Amino acid sequence: MKKISKILVANRGEIALRIIRACKELDIKSVAIFSEVDVEGIWVKKADECYPITGDALQAYLDYDRIITLALKAGCDAIHPGYGFLSENAEFAQSCEDRGVIFIGPKPAHIALFGDKMASKVAMREIGVPVLEGTDEPIVDKIEGGKIAAKIGFPIIIKAAFGGGGRGMRIVKSAKLFDEMFDSATNEAKKYFGKGDVFIEKYVENPRHIEIQIVADKYGNVVHLGERDCSIQRRHQKVIEIAPSPRLKPEARKELYRISTKAMLKLGYESVGTVEYLLDENDNIYFIEMNTRVQVEHPVTEIISGIDIIQRMIEIAEGDKLKYLQEEINFRGYAIEFRINAENPQNNFMPSIGTITNYITPGGPGVRLDSSVYTGYTIPPNYDSMVGKLIVWALDWEGAVKKASRALDEFYIDGVITNLSLHREIVKDADFIAGNLNTSYLDKKMELFNLKATKSIADEEKKTSFIANLINKIKEHKLTIRH
């Protein structure tokens, strides 16, 4: 077992800050990197050391040769990639290994396997995991793709073979729309991932998106940390995540746990990872992908399980064994995560760039906020629009929803437009309160929601000013205020 003494965090924003905090609790030195537009990033100030990475603001976080060289010069013996950027880049993981730096994550071979949607689908099917009917090889020819789609039967879905996050993904409901959607999907895949290859599979209408959190060490010990329901999505991108799923039947839950842990054990997987599935209306289970990194939504699992996922990643990378058996992991209550994005829900979710002029955060029992923004922080246009994650917890689902409503009402961000108004509408919706969720939830609800900007800090300041003036007038007339 090799004890890690210093970690370079190859990321930015809230996940960089999250990793830095985990390092501090483990008595490990942290090193932050920052692009030219991230000079004022709070994670830069919180790390033990920090170094600039010049050049293009986005490419700076993707130049792994330079990042590894910087890590070695800074005396780091490990690199944590966070999520996004280089987190699922097998070449990066292999280069770390070749140059004597510990990559905090799975083996390069597993990253490569699950980064290839085709290969991972075949591998999981071969070890008994149910998958959707579809292609096993990447498709680049539109005519061939049309024949395959017709054989499967519409509706089908086209997915980028070498990417994710909803990019290069199109749902095709009829044959006459296939050519247009195929071109659109392949063009977007090529733009974002460098390859236009796609695969085609049967589309499950109105499914629930359920994922299982896995933790595994190099000694063959595999446990799960329960499931997350990620069904509330917009354009295949997650908006709200819940642990555990509020209406998942016990039989389906048990089967998801069984096939996920068994698959990871058979494959010899190590580190943390997330196995993602679609469940149709009859609770049929279909594997869709495996994420070989920490997920954006990991906090809800941490809250219900009491296990620090980032710290476990680091300890497994050191060669440590899991500290618990499956039966020793107890789940308690419900947790909900709301992704707070700087975007305008009334204008097709257009990103909102600017300086935060007022930033007042919620608190109290059962409320956690993972964020790296603050009053006076200017949101750069170069990255994802997420500015934070609000996570709430309560012993039961009803309590968690009420907690969420209260916390969202306390949350104020002025200077930029955010999706807080959308979240406030969702927690008041009868279907959400009842836990009736599937991936078409937002498509059906958006037109019903009132997404007008809610009261701002300016409104609160006006009220405060009015009260202050009233008190002054009372004092002038020598009146008594009775409490």
C-alpha cells in the first residue's frame, strides 16, 4: 500500500473544491490548476498550492501531458480527474501510470472498455446483464443505419459511440425522419467527440433512469451504495437526482443491485463507478452505460449511506481494502440534488453569463450546498453552466420534498439568470410530490410551469428598507413597538 502525500486536482469549479476538501480531511496536500479565466476561482484559493495553465481556457484542462508534467514538478504522487474533462480518458490514465503518477480512478482498460458504448454493451451482455436490442458495431453509413432501424422497429434512438452527456443523441419515431436525424446525430458527435460514429438501439418510451453506485477495491471486494433516480432530465441531461428512487419496487431494486455488483466482480473492476439502466413501465431492466468516474450526483448517495465517495476513491487508489461489508452499509432517508445552472428557463435555457451581485445560500438541518461561486464572482462563458448543487435530506420522501421547497425559497442568486424558478415549480408539482417520475417528465410539464423570475434580493432589500423607515418614523413620534 502506497500512501499518497500530494494530489493534483485536474479539474475546476465545485468538483475541484470537493476533492480539495477530501484531501484536507485525509491529511493530503492538494494542488489546484487554473486557466486564465479561472484566476478568481475559490478552489484556487482553498488548495495548498496552485499553478496556472495558460492557453485556450477549455483546452488547458485537456492537455494531459502538460498536466502530468506539472504534477511531477510539484511533487505530486497522484492526480484526481474529477468528472468531465479528462476523467474518462484512458490515454490520460495510462500516461499517468507510465510516468509513475497514481491515477485516482479505474484501470485504463476499464475506462477504455466503458468509454466505447459498443464494446461495453457487448461485454455486459456476455456476463448476463440485460441490454437493449441494437447494433454491436459503430455505424457511419446512413443507408445501412436505416436498414438496421427498420429491422429493430421504430421508435429507435441514435447515440454517439464515443461520447455521452446527451450529445450526438437523437430519438427517431418514424422511418421518414431517420435520414435527417442520422445526419444531425453524426454531425454533432463529430463536433464534440471527434468521431461521427453512432450506434442504434430500440428506444424505450417513458422509462425511469436508475443508476447503481459501485465501490470496488483491487482485492475483489465489490459493494453497492444503493441507487439514484435520475429520471428528471432535459435533452438527456440530468436536472434532479434522488436517492433512493421513491417508487422503485423492491424486486427491481434487488435485481439491479445483484446484476451490478456481479458484473463488476466478473470484470475485475476497481475504484468507484456507476452502472446506469433504463426501466420500462413493466420494470424490465436494460443496461445503457457505465460511468468510470465520480458522478455529479454523488452527494445524494453520500448522504443516505454516510460514506465519503471521494475519500474512498483516494484510499482505493492507495491500495487500501474496502472498510465494510455490504450488510454493514445502512441507507437512511431520502436525498434530492438540484443542479443549479446559470441559464434562462424562459429562453430555451440559454446560458446566462455575468457577475453574481448577490448570493445568499440556504442552510439549516438537512441542507448541503456544493458550489464554488460567491458574490462578485464572474461566470466565464467557456464551461458548463452549472454553478452549484443544492442537496437536501430528510427521513422520508415527504419530508425531503418539503425541505427542498424551503431551501429553494431561501436561495437567491442575482446578477445572472438561473434555473431556480424551474426547481421551485417542480417541487410544487403533484407528480413530483407523489414520486411519479420518468424521463419524459419535463417534456410534459414545461408548458405548465410558471417560470417567471421569482422575487430577488432587491425585493427583499426594498422590504428591509421599508421596515427600517417605518421604525424611524415610529421613533420620531416617540411611539412604542410592542413585541
